Amino acid sequence: MLPVLVALFLFSYSLMTMLIVEQGRTIETQRALIQSLFNDSSELSHLKTEAVQKQRAAAQAQAEAKAHSQVQTPSTQDKARDHRGADQNAGKLLRPTPPRFPKDGDVLQDVRRVVLSI
């Protein structure tokens, strides 16, 4: 009976050793995949950042070219100032105002601090 148990013992330990080796390979493969994905992700974000910067530079250059091509007369400058002032006031109107609480302390009572006695 002892030789059979020894054989089963060796067989189970060899299976367990193979399992540990395979798990190690799997972990290393996953680590390599994660590093590859991280490098790809950082490269992609770098490319996106460059594209956005190029887009902004092109838009800014276009705006500057448009500003240089238009010669404004004094009457159009006054209109532009009026529109800017109206835009600033419109922005103020759209902002939410903070809630105003009544100054009277009786209206807002803190119920948690009310002491009830019998």
C-alpha cells in the first residue's frame, strides 16, 4: 500500500509544480501585455495632444489672419465695443445666483437641537 501512496504523492506534486510553472508564465504574459497596452495608451494620448495643439494653432492663426485682413473703421469699432459689453452683461444674467436665506432666525429652526421636555 505504501508504494501506491508514494506514487500518488509524487504524481500530485508533479501536477502542482506544473500548475505553478504555468501560472508563472501566464502572469509574465499578462505583465508584458499590460506594459504594451500602457505604452500604446501613452503614445495615443501624446498623438491626441499634438493634434489638439495643431488644431488650436491653426484656429489661432486663422483668427489672426482674419483680424489682420479686416480694417475696422471707428464706427465699426464702437459697434464691436457695444456687442462685447452686451455679451458680458448677458453672461452675468445667465449665471445662477446663490440662494438667499431670510434674516429672521425664527423661520429656519434647527429641529435637531430642539429640546422637548415633558
